[in-house]
Amino acid sequence: MKGPLSCLTQARYGIAWGAVGAARDCFETAREYATEREQFGKPIGGFQLQQEKLAELATRVTTAQLLAHRLAGLKERGELRPQQVSMAKRNNVRMAREGSRMARELLGGNGITADYPPMRHLANMETVYTYEGTHDIHSLILGEDLTGLSALE
């Protein structure tokens, strides 16, 4: 079982990084759109609600990047535990899922078109949220690690 479980851990590690990339692309697209798209005589990025969305998304992406970088350091030193990877997969995919929605909202009606990547990333994150262990299963993995008590028995 050690071999197959280690493959799952490696796949989840890659997913944690991939989710950061998707969210980063959504952020960059939303930021560029907000500085170029004009409404009421100025770029929409000049409105408070849009700035709040961009600030929130930038903060979430940066936090997820830091978590992924921390995993990379642990992996390099041979100290990486599957539970840590579960935490990163759980956090980063949830962040990318919510972040792609936020970016889609910022793009307004254009956000649902194939001309911009947030909707594509959102569809992908909906899938990734489930495979290689659902969000709920990773919660149980973390819960057992934190308490020493299995909720699966």
C-alpha cells in the first residue's frame, strides 16, 4: 500500500501547486480587465468593490503560494507528511474555486464567455475539488491528524 499511497500524495502535491497557478491566472486576468474596462467614465478598478475583490483575491493567492512553498521545503528535506499535503490540496483548491468565481464576477457578463479564463478555471476547480480525495475526506484526514481520533471507524 505504501507505493500507491505515495503516488496519491505526489498527485495531491501537484494539485496544490496547480490550483495556485489557476488562481493566479484568474487574478491577473481580473486585474488587467479592471484596469482596462471603463464604466461611468473610469476604469472599473477605480471602484471600491472591485478593489476589495482584487485585494481579497491577491491575499488568498499569496497565502496559498506560501503554503505550497512550505510544502516544497518540507519535501526537499524529506520531512513531508501526507497530512500536510492534504491540508494544501484542501486549502488551495478551495481558494482557487472561490477565487475563479470572484474573478468571474469582476469580469461581469464577460466572465462567463470563453474569451476569458476564469470560467474555464472554475469548471476545472469544480472537478479538482472532488478528485484525488474530496474536500471532506481531506478534512477527515486533517481531523484525525489533529486529534488522533479516526472519524472513519
